[in-house]
Amino acid sequence: MRLGTSLFLIALGAILTFAVTVSLSGIDIQTIGVILMFVGVLGLVLEFVIFRPRARRTTSVTSTDPSARTTTRESTTRDL
């Protein structure tokens, strides 16, 4: 579940919980809204805790100058 999906579930759950006053037999719309908000918040937490740290790329370049006997190392980290 990505960030947009989580935000959509939170918004939809809030609408069902706080704005909809329709009652259906056998289905509690407010409970469904709370469940959707909970799943959306859980998706947000998982997105930032589990999926975000993996979105990094590190590139290392090593160059050697034999005449000056020096080695240069350059490392670049980029978030994707």
C-alpha cells in the first residue's frame, strides 16, 4: 500500500464515520469507516517505517592516479 492509497482510505473512512447518516440493516457504516481509517493509518506507518528506508541508492567511485600515488574515493547517496 502506497502513500496515496493510505490517505484515500483515511479520508473515505472519515467520511463514512462522521458525515454519512444512512443506516442499512445489518451493516454499520460508522464501524466500516473506523476500520478503513485504521487500515489507512496502518498503511502510513508501514510506508514510513518499512518501505522508505529501502528507497536509497549509494554510488561509489574510486579513481587512482599512479603518477601522484593518490587514490580518490567519492560516494554519493540519493533518495529515490
